[in-house]
Amino acid sequence: MSELVLDEWKIALTHKKEALEACQKEQGVNSCLKCEKLLNCDIRDSYIKAVYESMSKGKGGGFEF
């Protein structure tokens, strides 16, 4: 069961990364830092959250950025 949970975090992270890369391609940038939507981007925010959750496996507290 433990392996299934670990895979769940990796799968979620992979999906968020794919969405982020697709957005970057659509915006014509290779980094979110070059995008005008940087501070108000739900896609980037959800990716960062997925990275944090992948690292903590959902057991950590809040994450403010």
C-alpha cells in the first residue's frame, strides 16, 4: 500500500509538470520567470504545491509562497 501512495504523489507531480510545460510553450517562454502572469498563475501555483506534496508525501503542514 505504501508504494501506491508514493506513486500517487509522483503521478500528480508529473501531470502538473506537463501542464506547466504546455503553458510555457503556449506563452512562448522557457521559464515562468519570463512570463507576465508569474504572480497570478494558477498552473504554476498548483505545480509548486504538487512539488511540495511530493516531497512531504502529503504529511507536511502548509506551504506559503
